[in-house]
Amino acid sequence: MEHKLIITPKTKILQLIETYPELEEILIGVTPAFKRLKNPLLRKTIAKVTTLQQAAAIGNVKVQDLVNRLRHEVGQDTISENEAGEVNIHYDCPEWFDPSKITRRFDIRAMLEDAEMPIHQVMADLKALPADEIYEITSPLLTVPLIEKASGLGLDHWVEQKNEDLFLIRFIKK
């Protein structure tokens, strides 16, 4: 007997679309940000580590709504709000932001284009970041897994979306 994937907020995007290929178009339909799934390099890198919970934050949709829409399409029961676990992304400019405090910048676009994962380099940089200095990442997409890992280190963040394919993500250790 074949066991199909049970869709949860922790389900990885790549695992989801490999198990249920028909859900890729639904993900893309939910929010235009998911059209990046068509890029084979991003599919191999970002989709491999990004959960539906993180994808909901990227698409600015409620994780419960996203998961339940996908579950409905494959005949699974809905989840409740307390099973969803929303990711909190900070889009408003914080009081701590001062451009003169940016001491390190890292543009991860080239790494992603080469199907490399920048998370190891970024995490090493963030661990070495002195208090009250700002680390700025330039990215073609909202890197929620990275934001979650940095938050786990006690860093605060601010995301400034310049356009559909350009994000500045700033971190500070307070």
C-alpha cells in the first residue's frame, strides 16, 4: 500500500510538488511569489529547505489557509489555526535601523543562481556579528528559513522589499 505525504505547515515545498505535482500550479496561483518554483535552480535549492509555513510568510498568506487549500485539493482534512504556527516577518522599518551601522553586506543572488546554499556563510557571518552592527543581505526572494535561523540566534530582522525580485534583509544583534 502506497503512503502519500500528509501536508502540514512543516512540509517542504520540493517534497510537496514531487509527491503532488498538480499542486505546483495551485501554489503559484495562491501568490505570484511562488512562480519562482519554475526556476530549476531555485527548485533544487530553496524549495528543498523551505516549508509551507515559510512559503506562506513569503507569499504573505495565512499558513492555515495555504495548507488547507492544498490539503483540500488532495482530499485531506483541514488543520486548525493552532496547528498552523505563523512565521512573523518584520516589514516596518525598526527604530534600530541606521544605515551607518551596516558593517557587512552579502549579495546571495549569484550563489542561488549557481544552485548553492548561502545559509552556511550567512549563519557564520551572523554568529560573528558584533552587537549593534547591521548585516545586510541582498536576495531575489524572501529567505524565510534564514530569517527563522537568525531569530533562533537572538537576532532581530527587517525586510525591505525593493521590487518583486529584490529584497534587502537586515539583521542586528542587540
